[in-house]
Amino acid sequence: MTISAILSGKLLYEFNTMNAMAKIYCCAHHQIALQTENSQGLCPDCIELLKYAETRLDRCPYGQQKPTCNKCPVHCYKPHMKQKVREIMIYSGPRMLLPHPIMAIKHLLAERKPVPGKPPEAASNRHMRKQKNHNNAA
């Protein structure tokens, strides 16, 4: 499981789900991941995609009330990154049931939840971290 220094709660769980899906996809499609002995077991392209996903999760305007990305009215991924994530999820989604059954079921249940309305003001994880640091400094 990947550790994120900036995410917590539901956002961290979603990031870990994305990481598990990326590992399944990368092992099947990128032979370089099998040849490199990095700690994450991913190729450089997939590692970069996960870093991008972590940043986008951190800046999600919904914060901890974030809906699943495919249901979200706010599109925060760049089009080519969104397409890459969609490709990973389409491939890895059905294959998640055996190695990560709880993650897969939780993700399917989260997709059934209704999308919240307008995002609350200053609810992003990034904003909350900055506010917490500001309060600690004072």
C-alpha cells in the first residue's frame, strides 16, 4: 500500500484504490515494471500518473465528501490523464475482486451514492492542510 504524506481519510483510501488498480494494469501492460525493482512495482509512467492523481485528490473541491470521479460534476483531470485513468479502471476494475475484494466492493458502493450539490467553500484537502498549518503557526 502506498503512503501519501498529504492525503487522509476517504481521499487516502481512494488513492490506495487507484494505486492497486495501477499495479494490476501496469503489470499486465508495461513489461518495464517487471524489469525494474522499485518499491512500488510500477513503471515510471504509472508512478507519474499516481503522483498526478494524488495532487488532484488533494485539490478536489469536495474534500472528504468527494464523489467517485466518474460521477463528479467537476472535471479536474487533464483530458489525456483522464483517458489514461479511465483505461486503467476499465481494465483493472473487474480484476480487483480477487486481490482486493473489499476495496473493489467499497468502490462499487461509492459509485451508487448520490453526487453532492455544489462543492462547499474551501473544503479541499489542500485548503484544510494549509488552514491547519496556519493555526498551528499562530
